[in-house]
Amino acid sequence: MSLADEIFIRNCRDILDNGVWDTDREVRPRWEDGASAHTVKKFGIVNRYDLSREFPILTLRRTYWKTALDELLWIWQKKSSNIRDLRGHIWDEWADENGSIGKAYGYQLGVKSRYPEGDMDQVDRVLWQLKNDPASRRIMTNMYNFADLSEMALYPCAYSMTFNVSGNTLNAILNQRSQDMLTANNWNVVQYALLVHMLAQVSGLQAGELVHVIADAHIYDRHIPAVEKIIQNEPRQAPKLIIDTSVTDFYAFTRDSFGLEGYEYSEFSEKIPVAI
């Protein structure tokens, strides 16, 4: 069985059985009909994925991993915050008339800072450190810039990465302030697992552990029937990640640089409402 499936079932079962509801409070998110979108949540969930063992994608239902990869490349390669640079429509609800989501996500990674080695943005700094100073305990990125929050269409959810090289292995911690477990949990896990693989390959390292820290892990009220149904599905074996090993430049990766061999999943065709 896929370890990602085991973790997802365990997390969701814990939230549903032992979580805390926010129905006694006013909440920001709304459903399409204007009703308050309440949640049941657990605080401080920590999940560990050993990327040397398997690729952590759900088989309980399909994760559209190529679209997730598109978003990752939009943020980390293009460093864009304009949806016109993004393949797909997942950010359409938050963009203005010019297609911008403000000073969020990719914008933050693209801002240059001055270092003794020269001016670099956050992504280029990580790439430089992994190759030139892998023993550093300061290999990090952070999109949660308080000075720019008022100019972001949405505050970053998955907001920081901490990278650590142990021997010849690249490990990473993904910090997330908020997680919609049904619509976004495995989406983010898949994205940042791919990112670790990409950074490891171009730095001459092996992908190791991805640790996912979630402050507020929640399930929306209208998502509960879908979650209950999905976690009853029979987990399958994790697929094998295929990467074009000829790529040595982080910015040369494309959506076609990756493949999944043997990805089988349970069908789930029900429409999932999204809280805005």
C-alpha cells in the first residue's frame, strides 16, 4: 500500500474523530451560495515521507500531478504571480483584471537580495548553497513577507521550505499554516516531493525525506461525505517516479521531464465544492 494513502487516511480519521469545530465562530471562507464554510480541524500535524522509498501520491483517488507540477514551476521557476503565465485555472478566483494575484508566491521567490557572493533571489540562493555550501543550516525560503501581505490576493498557505543536506542526501521541511485536506493536501505533498527531487538532481544529491508540518489541518463541513467515501477505498501500490536524468539545470525542467510508471487509483468523479 502507498504510504501516502496510509498517512492521508490516518490524518483524516483523526480530524473527523478527534478534531475541533469552528462553528461557534465567525469565519472568513464562504461557499458559492454565500454560506459560511466551517471546518473541523487538528492543530500541528507532522507527516514524514521518505522519497527514497516511494513517490508520495494518493491512490485512494486521482491527484492531477501534472497540473500540480505546472503550478510548482510557475512559482519556483517562472517566479510569477500572474495567472497568464500559468497553465490551468486554479488561481482564477483570486486574480485581478490583469491576471495578477499581487505580491504573492512566485513574486516573493523572485525578489533579489544582496549576499557576499552577489545578488540572488531565494531560489537561486538555495541552488548556490546546495552546490557551494551544503553544510549550511541556513538553506531556506520564505514567502510570508509581512510587509507585502496587504498586496497579496491570498496569504501564502505553504509558505516556507528548509533544506538540509545529510551526507549525500537532500532532506526538506515544508511549513504550511493552513491545509484543506481534501482539495490540497496531496497536491502540496506531490509538488514539494517533486521539488526535492529536482533540487537534489541538479545538485548531485539523492532525494531523502520530506517533512510536512501543518499548523491548521482541516476538513470543510461540505467535504465530509467525500472524505468519508475516499478513505474507504482500497489503497494501491505507489507508482514509480521517472525523471529525465539528463537535466542538470533547475530551470531546464519542464512538465515533460517527469513521468509516473504504474499510477493506478480509485475513480472519484463527484464535484468537490471549493470554499473561497
